[in-house]
Amino acid sequence: MKIVVTVKLVPDPNAEKKINAQTKRLVRSGVETVLNPYDEYALEAALQLKERAGGDSRVTVFSMSPEPLRETLRKALAMGADDAVLLSDSGLEGSDVWATAYAIAAALRKLEFDILLVGGLTDDSSTGAVPGALAEHLGLPCVTNARKIDVTDSGLQVERETDLGYQTVHAPLPALLTTALTFGEPRYASLKGIMGAKKKTIATTALGELALELPVGTAGSKTELRSFAPPPPRGKGRTVEAADGTTGAQAIFEFLEEKKLV
Ligand SMILES: Cc1cc2nc3c(=O)[nH]c(=O)nc-3n(C[C@H](O)[C@H](O)[C@H](O)COP(=O)(O)OP(=O)(O)OC[C@H]3O[C@@H](n4cnc5c(N)ncnc54)[C@H](O)[C@@H]3O)c2cc1C
């Protein structure tokens, strides 16, 4: 079984995020780059599937990122991925969701896979739009929010999490899946894994090898970022003082009524 996992390299979620006022892009320099946390769950799912399938199963990690960030992918290799492919090209700068998904899909067409595992969301841009766009470009069934994945004779049986409970879905292979955070904690890289990752391959590909029919980068983007603003600071709030529970409940009710919430 061949599994590909998409991994976005994002600024450390714990670091303070700044926007460059001129380019309106996230400032990435001076901030540590890490694997997008959701993608670690997708990678964990891939590694578990590989372990269960055995044989010559392989997990390849794919990322569209600037070349200087390539070594960040070693963590995925240390966790257990067999190899990595990096799509890197200055012509990708300024790509919006459409252009990003179009370029990633073209690069993925060059890789053979039975299962494409994609994180549900990124920690920086957080649109959650890339998985659906990739499935559309690649003509794959798209099963989101998977918390349990089983390979069957006819494809996949997936238990997916919804707001109302769990659904069991069947899909033929090849298929695209996103993982729920309840799938299971991503594993830590062992010392052996970290040492072994140094010898694993990170192949690089560029736009010239993809023979794209449409432009990407700023020219190929269908959206334009007009402005970027932090949320307004929170107001002081109101303290409700009450002598006992009954008058307190009444005061809270009147407050909610005033806000037209009840
Ligand atoms: C006008 C405009 C210009 C932009 N310019 C830039 C820019 O110059 N540089 C820049 O970095 N961003 C830029 N962005 C942001 C960029 O479009 C998004 O980061 C990108 O489309 C992915 O969207 P997302 O992060 O919301 O992914 P989501 O849809 O939230 O991601 C879901 C999953 O898709 C996969 N995925 C997403 N992106 C990648 C990736 N790059 N590689 C591998 N897997 C991936 C991951 O598995 C991830 O968990 C720009 C956005 C706009 C609107």
C-alpha cells in the first residue's frame, strides 16, 4: 500500500504571529517553523495504516514550501515516513487557496498512491479548503474527519466524526482522507527514528516539471487579500452582583434578554 501525506510547514503555533503591512503576508522569518499540527495526526494515521498493511507499504510526505524549510520535513521522516517530496519554486509565491491546490494536485499526480491523507486545517491560514479542492482536482472520493480507518477488500471503511455523532463511510481506492483530532495522538520521534531520518530522501520538484496549463503564484490567484486587521480589543465587560442565586439568575436573565439572546 502506498500512502502520501500532505504536510504544510507553518510558524510555531506558540509564537506571536505578525503580518507584514506591505505584503499582507505572515512574517515567517525569525520564527521557528514546524509541521502543521493537524498534519501530524494525518501522518500518525498513515503510519498506523502502513504498520497494519505490512509488506512493502510506504509512507511519503509531500509539502509545498520554500526550499530553506526543507530540513523541517526531517521530523516527519523521524516519526516514520519513508521519504519526502518538496515542491518548491519562487513562482508559487503569493498563491491563494485555488493556486495552491492546483499546484499541489499537479505534483501529486506524479506520485503513485492508494491513500492520500491530508490534515483538516492549517494553523496559519486555516481555510480548511485545500482538502476538498485537491479531491476535486484529482477526481478522488473525499472522506473528511476520519477517526478510524480500515482497509477492506473493496476499498476503505472509515468512521468519521460529525457534530452529531459518527458516520461509517465506504470509499473505493484511491481516496483522499482528512483526519479528526480524535484519531489518536501523533507519536514522538524515537532516537533511532531521528538518526535514521538523516539518511532518508527529500526529493525536490519545481514548477517546470509539472507542465501546468494555468498560472499559479500571484498571477494565478483568484483572490486578493485587501486588508488584514487584528480583532478589536475586548471591552471591560459587566459584573453582575447579586445577594443570592435567585436574584443572580434574574439579573443574568435580564442581561441576556437585553442582548436579545433569550
Ligand atoms: C492572495 C493570497 C496570497 C497568499 N500568498 C501566500 C504566500 O505567498 N505564501 C504562503 O505561504 N501563503 C500564502 N497565502 C496563503 C495560502 O494561500 C494558504 O496557505 C494555502 O492556500 C493553504 O491554505 P490553508 O493554509 O488555509 O490550508 P488548509 O485548507 O487549512 O489546509 C488543509 C490541509 O491541506 C494541506 N496543505 C495546505 N497547504 C499545504 C502546503 N503548502 N503543502 C502541503 N500541504 C498543504 C495540509 O495537509 C493541511 O492540513 C496566500 C493567500 C492569499 C489569499
